[in-house]
Amino acid sequence: MKYLVVKLSSLGDIIQTIPFASYLDGEISWAVESDYLSLLQSVPTVNHVIPIPFRKWRRGECHFSELVKALRSLGTYDTVFDLQGNCKSAIVTKFAKAKKKIGLKNPAEWPNRLVTNKKISLPQKLPIKTQLQIFYKKAFDKEPKEKPLQLLGKNLPLPKRTFMVCMGSRWKNKQLPEALWKSFLLQLQKQYGAHLLFVFGEEKEFSFPNSTLLIKPEFGTWQRLMSQVDIILTVDSASLALANTTNTPTFALFGPSSAKIFGPTTSGSGVFQGACPYGETFVKRCKHLRTCKTGACLRDTTLRQLLEAFQNQCGSQLDQSLRESSPCPQSESSPCTT
């Protein structure tokens, strides 16, 4: 069987969707924005990656004819899965040839409904992973068989008792103030004696005691490092989605998005959900995520709130895990290099 998965963007959403490919038995192709080509090329279960340059064309980095050529390169498949549900993915789904084109009953943009011939309704209040499993079950009338997801990448050495820290997000209102991050991490270092591995998606001037900086690692290498550390500390971003492909406990910080939908799934994980001082409520994401001028749901967070949430949800299991795996914390610099 030949399948085409249509999930074009964004980075975190694509990573969250990758497990769907592991449910499928057959030859899998994936249509994705050109910007994210390298991510899908590191997924062993995906046989063919088809870059569609919508964003490059919009930025003036390629001619419209290149976009058309990419769309026309789409082949013939037994089934197309449109997991994006917007107008861009509708164009891709329309160009692909298949008897079955399965999409969402309530897509983000209604024109998407015009290009699919089977529409699946998903409960919006469930975690993304659960929604994907329900989608598969309704598409094939059977339960999915989940397989471990190991991206292609390199193994790098780390000291024992290392915590990974992923502070960045594309959206400012999903970020915690850097000063608060540092205060929080200093308290954790004092308690656990941990080495910190900071991962950033771009060059950044940053210093912190007993730590290593890793700038824009390959996704497979990043995932392998996540599997090596004792815990991952992150905001709601692509790093959290990638952390959810590992078995490493994760403590994730949420403000204008829902921890119930996007939160960590591994045992021993925890979340902090900031409260909106303006009384806004939402199911998945706050409608003011990109426009709120204060971002107070996270920026008004106190150190005490973070420490209490961490200790209450992650403290006991982390203490036990560290006692078993690395009773003597190391403080030397990490040999990890890019």
C-alpha cells in the first residue's frame, strides 16, 4: 500500500504527527514545507519526503513555477491523509491522486472539506497523541500498533546527572522571562548538583555555571541527547514535541496553550499552567497568543510557583531515579560538542 501524509507545518505540529507514520504498514510519502525537509529525512519510517515550497514562494525565494512543479510531482497513492486541515494542505491533497482522501470533519479552514472524501471527527479536548490514534482507528477500523520512534542522528557523550533546558519558542508569549529561568535553574542545581545542557535554535549569548550550550543540533542528535538526560525542562515548543518521542520525564511550562492537549506524556513528567489575569479561557490555544501585549500568564509567574509545581509533580520520581543512576553528581564541563 502507498500512503501520502500531508502535514506541512509548523515544526512542533509536524513532530507531534510523526508517530502516525509508525502506525502505517506500507510505502509512506510525506508532503511538507521545504523549511522542514531535514526533519522528515531523519524519520526512518518515512520512505519519501516531498518538499512543497509554499513559504519559500511567499518569501520570494523561489518562482511560482517551482511551487507548481512540486505539486505536480505528487504521485498516485492508495490513501492520502490530510492531517493539516487548512487551505494549503487542501491544494496538496487536491493535486495528489488517490481513491481515498481522508481528512478532518471540522478542519481549521472549511475549504479543506472540499478535497477529502472521508471526514473524521476528533475530540478536541484530548491530547494530540490520542487524537492521532483515534484518527487511525476510524480510518482503518482497528487499533494502531505503536512502534518506538528513533530519528537518525549521532550519539554524543554527556556527564551523569544532566538536565536538558529548552527555553526558546517561536512565540514570545510562550516564553518564560530569562531571569526567572535562571533563578529556577540555580535552585535545581543547588538541590540536585546537575549539569545543565542548554539547547537553542539559533546563536545566542548565554552563560550559566556548570553548563553546556548546544546550538541548533540535528533533530536525531537532539532526540538522542533527550534520551540520555535525566529530565527535560522546556516551554511549549518543538522541543516539547520532540521530548514526547522519548521516555525521558519532562517538566513543561504553559501559558497561552493547554497543558492538557500539548503536555508531556512520559511517566514522571509535570507541567506548570500559568493563569490568565484577564479571565481568558480556551481549549487548545488562547486566541491572543500572538497579540497579547503583556504575556502575563507566564511573565507574572513567581519562582515559588515554579518550584512547588516541579517538586509536587516531578520531585519524588526524579530523586529516586537519580539515586539509582548517578549517586555521585559530576560538576566537570560536558564533553558534548556540536
